[in-house]
Amino acid sequence: MEVGYFNPDLIPNKRLNQGEIGYVVTNLKDIHQVAVGDTIVDVKNMGKPLAGYKKVKPMVFASIFSTQTSDYLNLKKALEKLYLNDSALDFSSINSQALGAGFRVGFLGLLHADVVRERLEREFNLNLVLMPPKVDYRELSKSGIVEEPWVKVTILTPNKYLGNLMQLLQNYRSRFITMDNKNQIILIYEMPLSEMISDFFDNLKSVSSGFASLDWQFLDYRQVKADRLIILLNHEPVEEFSEMVVEQRAYEKANFLTSQLKDLIPRQQYEVKIQAQYKGKIIASTRIAPFRKDVLIKSGKVIGTGDVGRKRKLLEKQKEGKKKMKMVGKVEIPKEAFFKLFKR
């Protein structure tokens, strides 16, 4: 084992004394075997680990994919390097049929997620897509009860924006706790973490002209009516668009996703049905019309002029053909559609 200093290169030394900052070279091949806060001891003289360190638990999770499939290994190496000096970062590999191989990454919050993404792109020259952040819901298997994380939100704002902010907070399932107005207005609310990581911060800045500031801390898990919102394309579920949604937000989320997908998915040779299913019911639906070929015209001439029966047969044959294509065909969703929908 080797120890030493940064100067800024690695300078080996015989020892590191208390309070000094340096490096330790080990033969470990998996960086996850060591966490920030671990105590290094001599095998021959085992001591107790230093007290006072508690591992930080990520609260927000998002999937990260590279726009270039060939960059998967580079993304993995980059995350491992960031993990060495970011104890809150947590990641595991995932695979998506549409987006390929990527990682599910845990963050402390939205700011942490944006900082990590920016560092990965700037320091490691990667082009990434960060999927919308989500929270971990807890489902109690025996009772079927679902719980979601709640946070305490502290907002500092000038007095003239108080009305706008309190009106805004009513839209995010929040609960008013207290208010202090000595110098600046201090608002304290409790709200679900899923609401806070949506568009809340952007709207907070908007209604306060950028003057309001936000701080938050985790409270606990509380019971909520929630279920999985499943997006179906021609009755086939698409995992990448499906997620856990609170009952109050189900219709809003379903209509948003179906309308966005209608604009992003290219037309096919057959009709594409886009549906959102919640608690076993279709709560939003739209369709993409197929390409239409005029089978009554061939080489610029109308077929079966005056023969209504022949025209009907041609149209019925086309209809049956499209029906068969719809049954055996798979809806093509280009990668760009996912990137446009989820690009942050």
C-alpha cells in the first residue's frame, strides 16, 4: 500500500499525519467497496472506526443514457470517477429496449442531478439525456398501502411576492406550517417530494421575479393514493413512458404524455393508438392516422370508372391489409422522440 500527497501530482510519502490530506493506493478493483467516511486501519492493530459519519441516502432518482450507444463504457468510467469524491452519488446499470444501456442514478436533489450531468458532459465529453427525476415510492406488500416521501420547504421572499407564492403553493399538494415576517418573509410548508422536483422551483422563481430562495429537508414517508400510469401503443405497454403517479395528477400526466407522443411519433403505414391506463382503466387516448394511398388511382388513371362494386372491393382489400399490418407490425419509436420528450 502506498500513501502520499497531491502537489498537484501524486508525491509518495512514508506516512500521512492527522489532519493532512493525501491519497492511498490499494489493490481494490471495485470502488463500491470503499465509501467516503470509511476508516483505514492497520490489520495488525485493528482500531475502532471514527464516529460521526453517516452515509447520505439519495432521495431523487433519474435514468441517464448516452445519445451514442458506443459511449456506454465511457459513461460507466465517468460515473465511477465521480463516485470517488461524491459520497451521495449512487448508480446501477439498466437496459432499455428503446434507449439501450444506461444507468439509474440516485441524487440528493434536482441541483445535484444537474451538477452531475453537467460535469459528465463537460469533464468527460459525453452527450447525455437525463430522464425526468422521480422519487422512490414505498409499497407495503401485505396491506397494499403506498407511501411517498415528504419534505419541509423553507422559502425566503420579499413581502410583495407573498400573495403570489402562497397561491402557487396551493397547486402543489402542500401544507402551510408557519410564517415569520421580521425582516424578510419566511414561509415554511410541508409538501411531497414528487411535487417539489416537478416544475415547482421554476414557477417559484417566475412568480417572485427570481427573488425567492428555497431550502428543503426530508421529513418522512406518508400514505398516498397512487398507482402505475401505463402508456400503451396499439395496446402494447411501453415501459420507458410508464411511471408511478399520484391519483390527483393521473389525468393531467396522462393527457400530457399522450399528446406529446402524438406529436413525436412518426406516422406509420397503419393507425397507431396511444392510450394511458391507470388502475386498469383507459383515462386518456389519441391516435395517429396512417399514411393513405389512393388505391383507386393507378398510373394516373381512375380504376373501375362507374363500377361501384370494384371500387368497394379495392377499398375493403386496403382496409384488411392495414388491419393485418397493425396486428403484426410494431410501432417504430425513433430514439430522437425519447430525447425530445425527456431532454432537460
